[in-house]
Amino acid sequence: MTPQPTNNLPVSPRPPSNKTPYSERGLHPWEQGLEGTRALVGLVSKPGDLVLDPFVGSGTVGVAVLMLARRFIRIDKNRKAVAVARQRLLASPVGKAA
């Protein structure tokens, strides 16, 4: 069954479980771009601030936070997502330095 719009608002179907147009690395279906995430984190926080990432996904926020010298708490109910994010952070140049 195809979702139908209500109140003349468009309905956005869920992306497939593989790489999406927004994904840089295809690690998570809702993965966001690093540069956009980094810009957003930079706008809403200062160096040393604590950033909460309640949906860790592939770890993009964590990488951006480390690049900008912030601290973070990451949460996700999906253990696989947490493992993917951990590996991504450890493999990133900022993760190796942290």
C-alpha cells in the first residue's frame, strides 16, 4: 500500500535499507553528510560543549563533534548501529587522536 498525503502535504517514503542519496558511505539507511553535520554542530555548540546524539546511526555526529573539539554522548537502541559508529570513530583520524 502506497502512503497517501494528508492535508496536501507530500509523503516521503522510507529510503531502502541500502545506500541512500544522503549517505556518503552507505553505513546506515539514514546516514547524513559529514560536512553538513559538522556545520550544524558548529552553529549550535562551542568547543568543549557536550553534544547529545540520541540516534547514533553511523556515527556522523560523533566524527563531526570530535573534529570540532566537542564532547558527546551517543545513544541508539540498535546495537549494530552502535558497533558501526564505534568502528567509524576509531577509524577516523580524529578518533585515532582522541
